[in-house]
Amino acid sequence: MPKIKAQHRFLCAQCKAPSAKWTGQCGACGEWNTLIENSQMSPGKRGKEGDGVKSARLADVEVSRYSRLHTGLTELDRVVGGGLVPGAVVLLGGEPGIGKSTLAIQAMAQMANDTPTLYVSAEESLEQLALRYQRLALQDGNLEAISTGELSSVIEAIESSKASLVVIDSIQTMRASDIDSAPGSVSQVRECAEVLIQLAKSRSITIILIGHVTKEGGLAGPKTLEHLVDTVLYFEGDATSRYRLVRAWKNRFGTVNEVGVFAMTEGGLKEVKNPSAMFLSGGSEECVGRAVLISQDGSRPLLVEVQALVDQSTLGNPRRLSVGYDSTRLAMILAILHRHAGIDILDQDVFVNVAGGIRVAETAADLAVAAAVISSFVDKPIPADTALFGELGLSGEVRPVVRGEDRVREAQKLGFINIILSAGNQIQNINPVTRRDTPALNLKEVKTALDLRAVLDEIV
């Protein structure tokens, strides 16, 4: 590998202002202890002048056909767009202990029988990797591994093994000898990632970079590399919870916001084939303050249980707390219900929880949250065969949301009969019932928040 000289400098984590040397206070923004070591490559080292690069009409560019590499995990294949693309660089991020290494080694073990693979770990020794391998009952695979954090040694191992699939665990522990800084610094992470990306593109090697992310999204973590890689996957969920969600935040070879659902067991991560049934923990029981939301994550509709508790407040300023849902939007929904539906809860404490540890960010959850709040306020349960989706506007109107037909089909498949939705969705192309055990649908279209209250008064 060619030697690359680096001119050291420091960057402010707040304003990105450069500094020739480290000082306790940034001279640009005045913040203290925000200067972090970085490096600026000398000009002309990345390429030669006069390479003769010419433009071309995109219509004339020949696009080669490629076959994706299937990981053997259906949920992971769904998230990355149907399989891994040769030459692609995937960033798998998440908090420490969430299951990144477990997922990577399980997928690599299944792919090693058909694809030359190499697992690079600078955090664990080969003996520790072997113990994890045996604990996951993967003894019969052909997965090869090395334990080193030196970038030049990793490059040599990849070339000698002729691997077409490589996992780097983790990118924060890699170090390039040309950079005089500790592993995990901004300069080390960027330089190691750029060299590995160039190798992946030139040799058509699929590389998975594992990166640890703190709750604050540290500067040297995956947030620094998101613009360099092709696909960004993030683990969601609490490390102490049983269930894990893998979401695609960026994907050059597929759609974003796809979600894969896994359950952490003693034998590793297990795929959850029917996540809607998992999130509906309440089953068929009717409970006060419980509503079923038909959400949409990427191309997959999910049924999620939304819980609400409305109680008389003993404080001068009633509390509005939410888990798994935007608290700011909750306050807006409560104001809409008070102004346009006559629900007087200004002196009530309101708590909202999305069951199963999932976080709902789409506006289609407004109708379900409002219904759960109304149910708890009037102390009457919503029928267990009722599901909702729709967006509430500030003037009290119920707005349509995307993929309404897919949401309705998913609810019908799971046995829901009453579907409360926006009249603007105009559901018409629902397939006729072909099985005797599939119930007929009763679509209840609402136009305003007041209509929602009237429909709930009718069915409860």
C-alpha cells in the first residue's frame, strides 16, 4: 500500500472550525473541550493529475447485471433490498450489546458454504470467536476469521483468502499505521473506511462495517461514515428487550425504512415471521385505552398496539408523556381533540405507550392515538376487532395516508373486521374474500375528529 502523508489538524465538534493545534477552547465558537483530532491528506496523493476523465451520456452507459448474495436470513434480505450487492459497502450500526456481531456472524456462517468469506475482529480473539460460533450452533460452517486491527494486515488477508464477503468488527478498532492517532479517532475511522471502500469497489468485494453508536451519536461513530457507504442499517430497540429491529436508513440498491424483526434468544437472533402478532400483545382482549394501529414500515404493514392512560392530574401543569411516540405530536392531538371533538382533558394527565418496544414516527398513527385517549377518557374499551390509521390536521380534518389498501389487507388477514380510516383513502381494490375463515370488512370512513368520536360512541 502506498504511504500517505497526513497534515494533522483539529476540528471543533460543534462548529467544524479547524485549528492547527489543540486548545482547550475553540477560537471560533468559544465552546470548551470540543476540539477533536483529524487529518487532512496532502493534495495529489489520492490520484494523479490529468487522469483524462471524460463525461458520458448516461443513456449510453452499459449497466452490468448482478446477482445479489442472499444471507440466508429472510428479514435481513428484506432490509437490504433482496440480498447483498457485490462491491457494496454496508454500515451496520447500533448501541453496544444490541446484537450487531451476532447478526453478522450468523449471516456469514450461512453464506460461507457458497461464498468465500472472512470475518475480521479486532475486539475478540479467535478463541472468543470460536466460543460464540459454537454457542450459536454454527460448528459445521466454513467461515474463516482473523483477529487483528491493523489495516495493512486486513488488506493482505483479504487478498490472500480471495474473499468476496468481508465483515469488519468493528470499524472503530481499525488503525492505519500512516495516521498518528489512536483507533476510533475521526482520522483513523475515515481513513480506514475510505481504503476499505476503494478495495470493495475495485475488487467487487461486499464489505460489512460494524460500528458502535452511543445515544449521543459520537463523532467518530457511524454518523461520520453515512455519506461514504452504500447502505446504512441501524439496530433499534432496547438491549435489555427480547426483540430487535433492523432498519435501513440509506440504501442505494433498494428502498429505505424497510424493517427486519428479530428476537434475541440463547441461540442467537431468530427471525420473526409475523411481527404484527408479536406487537399485538393484548391478543383478543378488550381493554380500556387500547387501540390497534395499522402502521407502515417501508413495504411492510405492521399492526401495533397503542396504549393510553388518562387520569385526573394533581399538578398545576398536567403531564403529557409518551414512549415510542413523539410527545410534541401527542400534545397537538390533545389540542385537536379538545377544540374539534369536545374532549376536555386540559386538567388530565395523559400517558401514551407503543407496545413491543417499537417506535412509531409516521403521522398515520394520529387516529389510533386519539382513539386510545378517547377510550381511556370515557372509560370504555374499543372492540378488539377494530384497527385504525389516519392523520389528524390542525383544523380537525382526518387526512389520507399512503398505502391504505395494503394496511387494510394486513388487518383483514389478521382477523380485524372494523377498520376506521380517512374517507380520503377511498379503499376500493380490496380483494374479495376467498376463504370462509376470512371475515368481511366493515370500513368506517371519518372526515373529522368529531366523526371519530361519533364512530367510537357507536361501536363501544
